[in-house]
Amino acid sequence: MADKKGTELVSAEIGTIEVTEELLREKLYEIRGVKVMLDADLAEIYGYTTKAFNQQIKNNLEKFDDDFMFELSDEEVDDLRSKNLTANLPTLRRNP
């Protein structure tokens, strides 16, 4: 494991995940000319459900810059799905 820098995070809800540079690179997407990570991917890394992760962000909005997050448009979600078959994009009520 000398070539991978990683740590393990533990969650009672999701389990243990090894976070490596490779995993993080796989979870980066370019949208609107900016490299971003989806809320579902960040939730997985931190060991939360997406709903719980977004609730934590909502409860602590004052700690984040205005440009920290944005919601994808329907067209951006479709484009992301078509370009990245591995994107963690289940059908949801709200866009990532």
C-alpha cells in the first residue's frame, strides 16, 4: 500500500471504505468548467447517507463559501450520466 495514500473511515450506516487518491480521482467530475464531487460521493466517503450529509451541510451553511456548492440542472445530470457510466447518480427527487 506504499503507492496509495489512504485512510479508512467507519460508519455504522454504510460501513468501512478505504479512501485513496485513486478513489478520489474517480469521484471528480468537471461541470461548468469546475472540478466537483457529487453529494452522494462525498457522503459515501464521510460515511453518511446522502440525506444526512446534505442535512449537515444545510444546518451549517454559514461555514461554507457561497461558491461551495450548486445544484445540477436536469441537462447536466443527463450529460453526466451519458459521459460517466460509473457516476453515482441514482434516480432522485432532487438533482445532485
